[in-house]
Amino acid sequence: MKVTHRVLANRRLACEIYPEVFVVDGGAVLSTYAGPANGYCPCEPVESEVGHVFEISEQQLEDAIRWATSIYRPRWR
């Protein structure tokens, strides 16, 4: 996965798979919508020229997408 963000708490690399839903290097999933984030984004964007990538298994990605779609709540504008 191409790195798009960095986790604020521990600086680990992350990729945004849905708006405000992130897969972290190592397979964890974080979101503004769930857990301790409490409405705040747990990640910050990285510069576009960073170009880092990390690998997760297909199963980790499927699990992340399943979890993300179960908690995803888009903001009404």
C-alpha cells in the first residue's frame, strides 16, 4: 500500500482506504469514527513525494475493508 498518512500517536506509516479510515503498517485499522479517536483524525497526511510503501496480506486488507465499511459514517455537508 502506498503511504498517505502517518499515525499521530506513534508515527507509524498508514494508508487511507476510505475517508478517515486508515490501515496502519502491520495491519491495524484506525478511524475517526471509532475507538479513542473520538471524532478527531488519528493520522496526518505525509508529503506526496515521500513515496514509501508497506505490505499487508490480502486477508488483512479484506478484514480492514469489512471493519471500515461497518463503521463508516460519512459527514453530511
